[in-house]
Amino acid sequence: MIFKKVSMKRVLCILFISVLFINCAKKGVHINDLQERNGVMYEVNSKEVFTGSAKSYYANGEVDLEENYTQGKLDGITKRYYEDGQVKAEANYKNGVLDGSFKEYYKSGKLELEKTYKDGKLEGSKRSYFEDGQAAIEMTYKHGKLEGMTKKYYEDGQLEIEMTYKNGVEHGIIKGYYEHGQVKVEASYKNGELDGVSKEYYKNGQLQGETSYKDGVLDGAMKGYYEDGRLKGEVNYKNGVIDGEIKRY
């Protein structure tokens, strides 16, 4: 015989594997057909945790949101769309928490925001952009907390603010700038509190005011100036309380 006889046992084995494969294949459902129980997703009226894809839709039939689940928890790529079908945001999940790249887009398709998660916490650089692609904000995270230099820009690319963070709070020098690049304000932080002399400037570069802080509390001289440099007024503080006479000129 050209064809070998196939035993009934082997046929049943093949059928069993096929059925098992079909049953284990990921299913697609509407998000409204899922319900959460103790932090895990199930299909409505089902006792089995859900594995598969889930989607929601706009009134025009376009996909609004699509998610992927493994054993009842978000796992893999999640995407949200604009009503015209353009991707609005995409994120990666692992075992129910954000893990990996997260991006948001303008309706034009241009990148608006990009950041990275690790085990549900922000890790590494986070950047947002104006629609023309120019950087808007740059910051860095470590274990979910701001760390290092943060910068914010005007739409023309000119630096607007730069400040340093340590363990999630301001620590070090902060500077703010006018659109033409002249310093607008500069201050010093220590463990999230103003500490030292803070200064503000007029657009012409002339000092507008200076204030002394210690551990976040007014402590020392506070002075204000006219735009021509003349002293406008002064007062002294001690541990947050006015100490002495308020002088105006």
C-alpha cells in the first residue's frame, strides 16, 4: 500500500491536540464584555480568567482602544486611536503593569510624548515635543522619581526653565529665562525647600528683587528694586517672621 495505516489512537491524539490548540488560541472580545474581579479580568458570566484581545469602538466603527491580556492581566501592546484611525497612544504592559515604551501622538501623527517604564515605574528619560518636533520638556527618572536635570523650552527652542532633582524633589539651582534668553529668576533648593538667596530680574537684566530662605522659610533680607536699579524697599525676616522695620523708598 502507498499509504501506511494510521492507528485510531494516533488519530485521536491528533484530534485532541487540534482541539486543545483551538481552545487555547487567543480570543477577541469587546471591552464591555470584560469585568474585573480582584484585579484580574474575566469575561462576563465566565469563571475562567481572560486571555486574548479586547477592543472598544467609536460610533463610526473605528477602533478606540485595543488591549491584550494574558491570564487576566494586561500583557503586551495596548493602543488607543483617534476617531480617524490614527494612533493616539501606545504602551507596553507586562503582568498587568506598564513595562517598556510609552508613546503619545498628535493627530498629525507627530510624536508628542515618549517615556519608559520598568515594573510600573518611570525609568530613564521622559520627553515631550511641540507638534513641529521641537523639544518641549526633557526630564529623567530613577525608580519612578525625578532625578537629575529637567529642562523646559519655549516653542522656538529657547530654554525656559532648568532645574535639578534628587530623589524626586528639587535640589540645587533652578533658573528661569525670558524668551530672548535673559535670566528671569534663579533660586537654590535643598531637599525640596528653598534655601539661599532667590533673585528675580527685569527683562533688561536689572535685578528686580532678592529674597533669602533657610530650609524653605524666609530668613534674612528681602529687597526690591526699580527697573533703573534704585532700591524700592527692604525688610528683614527671621525664621519666617518680620524682624525690624519695613522700609520703602
